[in-house]
Amino acid sequence: MTMVPTSNAFKTNAAGALKDAPLQEALGIAREHSIKTRLGTIAKLPEFEDLRDIGRDLKNHIIAHLDQYLLQFEQEVIKRGGHVHWCPDGESARAKVLEICRSVDARTVTKGKTMIGEEIGINDFLFANGIEPVETDLGEYIIQLRGETPSHIIGPALHVTQAQVEATFRDAHTDLDPKRNLEDPASLMAEARTKLRAGFLKADVGITGANFLIADEGATTIVTNEGNGDLTQTLPRIHIVLASIEKVVPSLKDAMTLLRILARSATGQEQSVYTTFSAGPRRPGDLDGPEQFHVVLIDNGRSAYLGSDFEEMLRCIRCGACLDHCPVYHSVGGHAYGWVYSGPIGSLLNPAIIGIENAKPLPNASSLCGRCESVCPMRIPIPKMLRHWREREFQQALAPQAERSGIRFWAFFARRPLLYRLGTRIAARLLSAMAGKRGRLTNVPLAQGWTRFRDLPAPQGRTFHDQWRARNGS
């Protein structure tokens, strides 16, 4: 029931994305908007860099004491009349959600945006079991109508142009006047709001994700810009929260610290329009709220990376800043990555969750330029961990034989400094002679992947080692 990975077809996916004119139009608009708005908002918060350090240290502390805070969270949820369900994988999480839905004979479920829901394939699973899931986030609603998956952590329909949204609505909403005006975004949003209102009113169960789980309060937090999350969790009889285990924070104060950098990094806002805290079912005297409150805690392989080379990826707060600044993502969009998560963080998470053997190209889908690390609010060293995945790929003999042989050939020389220096001198002179007066190479053996599309600058003058020795005398 989960999304079938196509990550190993990244090169083919990327080639198709580069030829997709509407996608390239949408990516261009998003690229121009996201970087500027983030910079403008951050400039208004002088302590932003200090907050990044605080956030990094806080998440490191949480990861080191994850069991303690998760148990505290569970205790506080129970005190408030709620339920916590521990699920080691997607299969057990789906089964638990279905069990809860069937307990009230649910036929319709409204959903807020949740990446962990995408990760476990909850929509397809519910639909296959006779329950209709209705996405209430505008972007998610658009791609649900189009039969697509999210292409961005924050903007699931980022790959869709306004003209495509209009066409989708006209195809799906056939009961409305075909001559209606849908030329501006406001009319599209109004139409979606009208259609979704019926879903809110008839749903027996509402499912949301959680940006944070607050341990000492037994509360969950979501941030939205449309208010759909509030309706999803207050109108139905049952509210189900889907959350991965690393979302827990010790206190409300800690959650507020991370919220100060989340919106600025995600959408360039000082704060999301709606920041909603939920704690337990409706109490006597409450005007609204669910009769039951369930938190489904999902591991799905995360605990296996505690104490490993990849532990730092668990600091991620799903802001999407790394995607917004990645030149590879800018070129091919999110669907090329072939699974739930895209961009630099997807190149870390996808191999971790579905296995490096099912996502071999992703750690290599990066120039290692470091822009992702430079903007990550949690200072996650993404390039370092991408190199770790490349090492795993090599160790498990997943890389092509020619590539592995090339690396072994280079390693033979790299372990022998005198031979390495002699070899680089010969290679530099040979390549310079091949380039002639042009100073560039149009065809280099073993580097056709580069020279097929661009020239390669030829070496000029002495090698780096020779220049270093001449300047420093050693």
C-alpha cells in the first residue's frame, strides 16, 4: 500500500523532468519566490543564527534522551484522556489507524498534510479498505485530484502551474457551471473551500500530522496557513495524530524556540497563520473537540540510526529549506527522486527508510555544494552524510563495477604519495597538451558524462602540490 520507490530510476526521471515545460515553469516561479522571502524574513531577526545553534543543541539533547521524552509524552497524553500507540513500522501503523476508524464505522476521513502519512501510504490503504480519505490542505487536495504524490515537503503541489490547477478543477468539479471564472488564485481557493466544506462536516475521523510532540504537556502541535488542520481535528468524533518518534520536544518553551525558525525557513513567514496545540479529547464544558484523541507513534527504521553516522538527520524539522536552495532540486523537482522525500534531505531519508539498495542514485544526486547545510535551521551536515551513503554504496558493491574499479585505481595512487605526484604531473601535462591553445577539452576518456554537455577546463601550469612546495618550502 505504500508508494513504490522509483529512486533507482533517478537519471531517467530527471531526464523526463528537464523536458517537462510546465514543471520547469513552476520550478522557476518557486525558486525566485522562496529564496528571496526567506532572506527578507531572516534579516528581521538578528538572533536567527543563534537560534539555529540553540535548535541544533536542543535536538541533539532530545535524540540522546529520546526514550525518556517519548515515555513522558505518553504518560501526559494518558493523563489527559488520550491514547498513544507505538508502531515499529508502516504496516502496524496502518493497521492501528484502520482499527480506530472501524471502531466508529467511519466512511470518510479528513486529513491534514502529513509527510509521515505519505511515508506509510495511509491514503491508499484506507481507500482499499472502504474508507474515503479527503485531503484538506489545498496543495494536497490538488494533487489528490490529479492522482499525484507531493513534490515538496512544504508545498506538495509546487510542481503544478495555475493553469494546470484550473484544468484539474474543471475536470473534477463537473457539477459546477462550466463557464465559471477560475482565472485568479482567489477563485480557485474559493472553489476548493466550497468542495471541502462538505468533507469536514461528514467525516467521522480526522487525521493530522504533528510538527512537534510536547513531552511535559502531552500535547501536539501543527502549523498551517489555511486553518484546515483546526477543522480536521476539532469537527470529527476522533482525532488521530500520525507522528514519527523524533518529533518530540521536552517542553512548550522548546517548541516555541523551534517554531521561531521553522516558518522563516519553510515559507519565509515570521509565523504560520495557524499554530495549533491539541491536548486530549473534549472535556466537559468544551464547546468543540473530538471524543477520542489518539497518537500513533511511528519508528519505521529511525531508531536504527541512533548513535550512527546518520543520527544527525533526525534533527530535521521538515522545513524544506534545503530543497528551496538545492540546484539539483531546482532543475528536476521532487518527483524525480522517486519516493516520499525529495531534495537533499530526501537523499538522506529515502535510503535510510527504504534501503540504499532501493535508492542508489540519490546520494550521488548532489554536487556537494553545501547550500543545503548553509540554510538548514538545524545545521544538519547533509553533504557529510551523503558521502557516508556513498561509502555504504561502495562497501555493499551497489555502485557500477566501472565506478568501483575507478575508485580502487585512484586509491592505489592516493596511498602512494610519490607515485600520486608523478602521475598527476604527467596527467596535467598530457591534458594540457590535448587542449592546445583552446585551454579546454571537449572529449575526455572516462569523463564523457561531463564533456557531452560542457567543456572541461584543462590543467594550466604546475600541480597543486608543486605550487604548495614552491610557496611553503615543504
